Amino acid sequence: MTTVGYFQIAAASWVALLVLRGFSLLQIGMLESIFHIVSLCFELPSGVVADVFGRRKTLIASQMASLISGTLMIFSTGFATTALALGCSALSYNLASGTREALAYDSLKQNGDEGFYSTEMMLYRITNSTATLCAGLALWLGYRRAYAIDLFFGLIALGVSFRLVEIKTDETPVHYPVGQEIVSVVQ
């Protein structure tokens, strides 16, 4: 999932693509602020979601939010829809952050291969860095085609996400009704 889900050439160069689309420096600053505010607001709730609903479902939700974000970016015509797209992108980032690593580590640990965890992190960094190196390609293609490439890889990652298995560990809590589970996690 890491090698396809995090190869996002448009997402890696979204600021440059906004410049290419004609957004002003002030607008780009406001859009980046919106991204970070949404990210900050969902930092803790995204962890609660992973704890309550499971890591697999949280990664699926992250991929869905990423696909919605990319689709909105392709069809956005102004500031409001672009801000909504970046909010979905921030939500996607928060849902995946930590969840992906935890599921990978627990999966490896279950098989006695936790020593390979550094390989997972290396794949993430290589994939993300390669996408960033493709910023020139994204600019050359234009924002619609670049986000279409992100959607293509995102759909593959979504398919992989559906094939993931929730890992049960000794520390996996017993699940209660959702409301009671949320209260327990928040406490």
C-alpha cells in the first residue's frame, strides 16, 4: 500500500500547482493555514477513530478522503472548493498518520518479523521523496492531469486497503458499543 498510496505527484507539489493555477500568495497562505488548522483539529480524533473502528477501516477512510480531495482539486474552480479539497487532504493525512505504521508494525510483529519495520518506513520515505522529485513533471502536466495520476495510484491503494487484515494483539481492547468505546478512549 505504501508504494502506491504515497506516490502523489500533485499532492507533493500542491503549492506550486496553486501558483500555476493563478492563486495569489495571500490565497495560498490562507489555504495552507486551512490545511494546518484542519490537521490540528483532527489530530486526536483521528487516533480515536483508529482505536474505536480499527486501523484497517481508518486506512480505508484515509484513502477515501484522499480520493475525494484529488477529485475536488481536479474540478475546483475557486478558493472555496480548493479549501474544501485541502481540508479533505488534511483529514486523509491525519487518518493515515500513525495508523499505517501501527498496522505495519503489528502485522510484522505477529509474524515475528518486526525487524523489517524499518523497511516499511524506508519505502514510505522513498515513495514520498520520488513523488516530490516529480514536481516538475506535475507542473508540466498541469494540475488536472497531475491529480488524475494521484487518483489512479490512490484507487490502487484503496484496493490494497480493502485487502488488509486487522491485527489482534494482546493489547487490542475488547470492543463495546461505539458510544461507550469513544467515551472510554477519550477518558
